[in-house]
Amino acid sequence: MSPEPQTDTDLMNREEDIERASRSLKAMAHPLRLKILCVLGDREVSVQEIVDRVGTSQSNISQHLAILRDKGILMARKDANRVYYRVGDGRTLRLIGMMQDVFCRTL
């Protein structure tokens, strides 16, 4: 039995998914942002813990966190004077999980 032909709506939704994936991958395609994502994984982590684990300045980390947040990859939550980040999209989280299995063993 052959697969059913795709409708225009299927192709449009698929194109939107492809565009979103492309934007996300471009935002993640920086060594420091990849390190941040390895640290986060499927957890919620404070900015200070990210700074401690990645090993660069807080201002540098904050700039990269802002890029990931602006692209819809991360979500932030403020608790008193601490800010916590987590991956906000399930599909991206699965991608990061695969990436961790392959590249993030030592972080």
C-alpha cells in the first residue's frame, strides 16, 4: 500500500517545522551555547550554576542565554534574585538529549 499524498496543509506545516528547526539549529550552533545546553539538558538550572559549569563570565553567559531565549529555545523563571533556565520546547529537548549522548559526556 502506497503512502497517501501530502496535502498543501501538510506541506505548509512541514515547512513551518523546517523553518523553526533551522532557526533553532542556527542559534545553537555556537560552542558556548552548545555547552550551556549540555549543562541544562532536561533540568532547570540557575545562571550561577551555568557560569560555574561552563567557566566564563556571567555577562558572557547572560548574552548567550538571551539569544537562546529570544529564539524560543529556553524559558526563564525568576525566583528572588536568581534566574533559572530550562529548555522550553519538547522537540528541542529531545534533540538536546541526543546531542548530550553524543557530545556532552564530560560536562
